[in-house]
Amino acid sequence: MTRADLRLLPGATCVWALAVLGVTAGGAAAIAAGAVLVSLALTALTLLGPARGARTILAHLALVLLAGLLLIPALHRHDGTAEVLGEAAADGLVVELTVIAGGDPAPPSGGPEWSRTGLQMMARTEPGPARIGRTQEQLTAAVPVLVRADGEAAEGLARIRDGEPVHARGRVSGDASLLVLRATEVGPAQEASGGVGPGQETRHRLRQIARDATAHLPPDEAALVRGMTTGDTSGMGEKTEEIMRRAGISHLVAVSGANIAFVLAAVLGPLLLAGVRRRPRLLIAAGVVAGYVWLVGDEPSVQRAATMAAPLLAARFAGVRASPVAALALTVALWSVLDPVTAASIGFLLSALATAAILLAAPPLARALEQMSGGRLGRTAALVLAVPLVAQAACTPVLILLTPEVSVWAVPVNMLVGPLVGPSTVLGLVALVLGVLWPGGAAVLYGIAAGGAHLVLLIARTADDLPGSRIAVPDGTTGVLGAIAVLLLAGLAVAGRRRPAVRWATAVVLVIALAPGIGRMLPVRSTPGWSLALCAVGQGDALLLRPAGAARDGPTVLVDTGPDPAALSACLDLLQVQDIDLLVLTHPHADHTGGRDALTGARTPAQQWVCPLPAAAADVVPGAPVEVATTGTGWEQDGLALTVLWPDSAQAAERASAAERGSGEGDAANDCSIALEARWADGTRLVTLGDLEPAAQEQLAATEPGPADIVKVAHHGSRFQHAPLYEQLDPDLALVPVGRENTFGHPTDELLDLVRGTGAQVLRTDVHGTVVLPTGEDAAPRSVAPAR
């Protein structure tokens, strides 16, 4: 690699960073960052004077300024659309707009079972007119939105296919990170640009042929084969997707740049062997790649790979050498200014980062591994090890933002499945084409490819069961900066590997970094003594309380059971809970009572409380005494005292529900949530708010509940909260039981800002997993199980 290969890289990287910042934090943030960048460049020019380095900086600065002329207007249009839809969400207005389907509709795969109704699909708003409430607005950019529909609207949504324009009417919720359109009317928008042409009909027919030809296969294997070829993963189980994500091979079920490489190899190889000349060979390959991109749709990673492949094929056609690094830099710069939303998408980020790492870091790392092995590791073997290692390392900071955990098996898994993916993908592509003429032959080829898919899943499941597959790391900015620091240190260690001081320092750092994680992986580990535990059970509540210093068989209170008996059992096993002395079922909704089937045998509660609504009696644990809990109901054992703060009666809950202004779920269950006060012997005070809506929270605030050390926030962090109640409680710690990737947008930025405004530390089960508050003076909260 020469310096010429790297000419475009710094400027393109700056433009890409500004695009990502503009989409995630707003155009003003991108402008401010751009101003800082220009100031730094001008300062460097002043210091360097007429030196050669100054001319290089000036060239990159000119590139960034030129790109900025296109980028800033694009970000301004994006901000305008996001602001219009954000205001509609905040005001609860009905919107009518046109969106472009980003995939086929499917039932929701996340959240508790009771919430998996209707259909949903990812889409992007179509620039053009939209009705917001009674006002006609002009949407100026494409913004991602999740469309959800139930009942008759779901029937309309079911007729929509990937890439089609859709007219939708409903209410928007969520925030800039995920806008959710809960549609009440859905239908095709034939008048929108593009329409449904023969090209889309052909694509949908090909996908349906593939589904029919794989119908005889096990669902996960069939979905994986189709996913590796066309990105169609319909039918794959949620658990399997989660296992593949933890194993570091989720890219296999989202068509990526590797698929473009497989397509090119499958076309160019046979043509080369057949003696086809270079230019016709390249024209055929370019046509096949274009057809493949048309087939799989607008996956960001595929768009990145196809855009990068175009100049490489064109250069080869002209008989000149093109730099893959320069092609990648040009690709990210073009997408940043033309479509910053795509450039900032997770798929594009991961694809571009992995490709850059492979091109830039894999060759030098392979040489270093070869030297470090004393020649025992050959050049090819070293490169096979280096490629997945640098790709995984480059993607890790972004992956930590999605889920704050890492697996030590990600690189070995990628190395093991690598030889299986190529043949299975190529066989799947041949079967896809063959299925048009001979469905029986296609089914046979898919069956052979499914053998490779089965081995891939077997490797992923085996790795997921091994210690070290779910090592928790700090979330958010702290985790990302920590990962970057570790990668920089690793790079410095490899660069200075010949120096004894560097080797010793590396060994010390590895011991310090890995010892705590290894200690947690040992089978002899034990969960620390705890007085409070927040179980990660998905989109639902399950909170455990014990007196400080109580033994394993000491008094235990369980507040709600979450939606899933298996998840609750796993948490109780982890925390070594043997008996339940009191079960509090705050209100009769499945995300709070659905896990009660786990409470059998020795774990059958000695006593259980329910809210005063008659419907609550249907969601109890059989065989356990039931008491209707209202204000003043109490319980106390060994230094742990509970008192019910709300509701006074079923009538009070119904009155509060009737007073809600569009925030309830159509019944009084949420406002009947039992709000508890728990006090420990040392004076620590906890207040739990169930799923109380604002009107009930307001009535609770009127009773002046006083300050609390810990608050379990209401309704998983919904935006419907009564701020004065939280100001009265003034907690130091806020607990947010919420499911990962839930479709409700929980917890909302409004809630997080509200509790953080009181100075509270926030603990979330979708980020921190199962969290315990250990016993002992000044004991800090501790994560003991992964997020769900």
C-alpha cells in the first residue's frame, strides 16, 4: 500500500464523521464540529508554514469544505423532517404521510408475548407533503420510521412488500433514535414516486420462490440460507438471532459486502476458466452484481459494497489499477453527502469499519503474527487469523453501543464458519436462479446449503454456551472510549513487540483487564449478598427485596414476575432464591404477571398481594393466599418493612384512569398499580411506581410521599410521567426495568432527563442486565447477568 492509496482517506473520514454527528446529534452539532475542524486545520497551517505537510492539510481541508456545501443542506432537511415528526409525537397528533417500505411486514419479534400482535416493518418517510394534525407540512428528507399496525390496519400492511410506497395514517411516538408510527390506516400509495412496477413484482416473486423451495427445511436453517443469499430471514427464531449476535456472526443474516465478493467470485471464476476475455468478463460481472443489488434491496452494507465495487470494476475494465482504500474513501464520502441517514446507519457503519480494518490493518497484523510465531505460522494462516480479528476489533466500539457486552469467542467463531459461508451462499444463489425453471432442483440445492447453515448454527450455539460468551462491559460513551483505548494499547503493543518493556507492560495490562472477567467465568463464583435485585426479564418488571444481611433462605419479597417464566426462573436461580415470602402482583398485565408459572414447588409464595380491580384475581399463583392490597396495607420481617402507598380502592384507580389524557391503555389496570414503600433497617427507602400513569401519579404526589433513596420508575420509562412526583421523591438511584430493542421506545429521553435532573443514577435492565444492590456499607450496584 502506497501513500497515494491513502490520499482520500483523512478527508473522507472527516466528512463521514460530520454526517454521522449531524444525523445523531443534529445539523448544528455537525456545523460546530466542522468549525472546530477548520480551526484546527488553519492552526496547523500557520505552524507548518509553506512545508509540504501544509499543502496536504490544505487539500484535505478543501475536500471537507466542498463536501460540506452538500452535506449541511442535507442535514438541514433531515433536521426539519425529524423536528416535524418529533413535535407530532410530543403533541399526540394524527399524521398522514407516505413512507417507502424497507422490508416485508412481519409480526414483532421483540418484547413480551402479549405485545407481539399485529405487524410491523421498517420504512423511510417519502419527501413530500404530509398532514400533521390539521396542518399541511412538507417533509424534506427521508427519516427512518417503524410502522406498526393492528386489526384492519394490519390487514392492509400485510399486502405491502419491500420497496413499495405506502400511505399511512396514525400517531407517532418515540424520539429521534426510533420513531414509531402506530398506523390506523395503511394502503398502497400508487400516486407516490416509483409506484409498484414489474421490477418489484419480479423481485417479490423470486423471494417467494425461495421461501417455497426452503419450506421443507427446519425454520432456522431455511431462514439462514435465505438470509445469506438475499437477506430474507423470515421464520428465524428470536433466540437464534440473539445467539448469532452474541457469537459475532449476525452479519450472516444481513446481506453484506461479503455477499458482493461471493457473487463476483462465483461469476468471474467460471468465466475465467472458460476463457472469456477480460472486458466481456467484467461487463457480465458488473451486470450480475447490479441484478443482485436490485434483488436484495437497499441494505446499507450492500449499497456500500456495490458503490465501492463500481470504480474498482471500471478501473479494471480500463486496464488500470485502482486502490480499494481510495474506493472505500470515495464511497463513504459520496454516501455521506448524498444520503447521510444511510451513511450513519448501523449497517453502513459496521460494513465500512470492517472493510477499512481488513484493508489497512490485516496485512501488517498478519506480518506481525508471522514474525511473532518465528515463522511457524505461515503467511496465509496469519492472514486468516488477522482478518476476523481486525474486523471484530473495528466493530466492537459500535457493537458496545448496541449491547454492552463482548464475547471472547467472536473471532474463533468467525474463523470456523468462514469456510462454510462461501459455499452455502453460492449454492443458495444458484438455487435461487434455478428455482425459476426447476423448483425441485432448487429445493435439493437449498437442502445441501442448509447443511452448511446447520453447522454454522451449531458452532454459534456451542460458543454461546461457553464461559466468556457474555462479558459485561460499561455501556454508552464509557464503554466505547474504553474499547477504543484497549484497541490503541493493543496496536501500540504490536508495534513495539520487540521491546521487552512493551511485552512486560502488555502482560501486566492483560492480567489487570482480564482477571475480573475470568473470575466471573469460573464455576466457583457466587452471587454477592444483596438487599435488592432488579431482574432482566425483557419488557417487564421483576424486583426482589431482602433484609440487609439475610441468608439465602431469608425473607424474600418479589414484586411482579415479568412476562416469561423461563427468564424469571433463570434470575431466581442466579440469585439463589429458594422461597418467596411475599409476591406483589402490582396490576393484571402480562408483562408483570406472565412469569408467575415459575413460582411452583418450593417457590410458591407464602402470601400474595393484588390490586383491588376484580380482574386482578385471574392473574394469581394458584394455591397461595391472596390479599387485596390498598393504601396502608403492610408487611414486615427481619428489618424489611413494606407499606402500600396507592391505590385507596378500585374506584380511585378507575377515577384516575378516566382522568388520563391519552396516556392509558384503555383500562384502569395501569392506574391500579400497587405503589410500594420499602424500608430497610438502615433507613434506606425504596418507592416502586408500577405502571402508574400521570393522573394516578399526580394523586400519589398529593399525598406527599416524601423523599426516597431508590425509585422504580413508572411504566418502563414511558414519556407519560408526572414530574412533580419525581421531584418530591428526589431519588439517588432510579431503576428502569425495560426490554432490549423494545418497540415502545422505552425508556424515553423525557423520562431519563427527568430522573437525571434529580441527580439520580440510572440502572436499566436493557443496558446493565440483572443488577443487584450488594449488602455492606457504600456497596455500589453490580451487574450479574446480561441485558435482555
